[in-house]
Amino acid sequence: MDTLTKHYFDKAYEMLKNYIQPTYQQLQQRYNLFPEECYVEQIDDYFYLTFTYPRVVENSFEVLEQGLILVYDKEQIIADMAFSHGTMHDVLHSNDIFEELSLDSDWSFLQHYTLCKMMFPDYPYPLCKSNNTDEIDGEACFFHNAYVTKRYRQQHIFSNMLDNAKEMVLRNCYQSTTYYAIFSLDPDIACYGEDTPKEPYIYSMKDEPARLLNKAILEKKGFLGVKLEDLEDSQDGAKLWFALLKENEFIQEVEPV
């Protein structure tokens, strides 16, 4: 791990150590072996720390990882993004992933439900409760949070975080694959930095304009906005907006110069 990456990772770990399961030593050993899983990239005047660690392990295999992106203006966090990633095959077939996302929060359960129902409508939900063993191609990304401090907006920071997350999700893919992603479109809530609220967010219809704004922003990035109540078997009265993406990707290997 280079000096710059270590500096920002140490800052992040000190702040998040009560929430990250692996120890600092375990993560250091991991990133020494796989430096692509923790790196800092400077874009314009800001430093983007991107790193992942295991979230669900099944039969000694990591089937779901947690990803975090923290953007720093020198020493101050100005943006953050959290996501989970697994292969689409594991997301559909793994009971452990289903239970992890279902028990984590209503939002993550509904993300799993919406992604699977919209992208694979011919399969029963949840597929992990059936005897189906079909092979499913692709990588799935669940975006749990994304926020840019208000006074730092209009600088492409959100787009840069989207790109960094996608690159991390596809880092082990070669040639062609399919990239699936989903956002909840509730108002942006800062997890860290100067805009962080003291109270947790509570769903309210007064925030519908903010949801529609987020929908418009993500549709410019190729996502499709969908209202949960429009889906078959959705909860009665639910008015939850999500944005989904399905892209066919071709990863071209570049030889080192």
C-alpha cells in the first residue's frame, strides 16, 4: 500500500472501525495481496479512497463484498458512497445474501427484490428458495448511499464515484459481462462530513420532489426509474422509487507500457 493510500485508509478505518468486521491487520494483509481492492485516486483537487472487504462468506467463498468510497478535500470528507457487490448468479441463488440484505434494512431488502423481479421476471422470488440451479451471468451492485456535500456539488464528484464503484465491481471481469446496478431514490443523506444529520431519515411523501430529482439525475447516467407500486406483487400502497441499470460491458485488457 503506497503512502497516500495508507494515509487516507488509516483515517477511514479509525472512523469506521466499529462497523468494519475485519481487523486492521487483516485488511492490511488483504490489500498487500490485492492492492486493487484499496486505492486512492486524485481527480482534480480531491482524493477518492475506494476499498472493499468481505460482507457474506459462504462455504469459505466470499459471495458479497462491501464497498466504500470516501472523497477528501485534503483532510475533510466531502462525499461518500456505500455499495455491495456480488455476482448476479450468487445474488439470485445465495440464501445467505438474501438473508443479509433482507435483515439489514427494508431498503436493502427492497433493492434485492426490485433488482431480481425487474431483471429476471421469469424466475420466482426469491430464487434461492427454489430448486433452480440455472447459471446466471453478470455482476450486481447495490448502491446503499451516495452523498456529495452541498457546497461541493456541480463538480462531477457523484459521477466520479459512480465510475469508481463500477470499476471496482468489474475489476475481476474479462472480456464481456453484464453490469446490473440499483439505487434507492430517497433523498440523499450524508453519512459523514459536515452535512451529516443527527436524526435518521424517515420516509415521507413530502420528499417526493427530491426522489424525482434523483431519478432525473440517474436517468442521465443510463438508469431506468421505476416505482415499486408498479411492480407485480409489490406491497400495497408502497410508493418507493428506485433506479436500475443493465449494461453490457466489454473489458479490454491493456498491456503495461
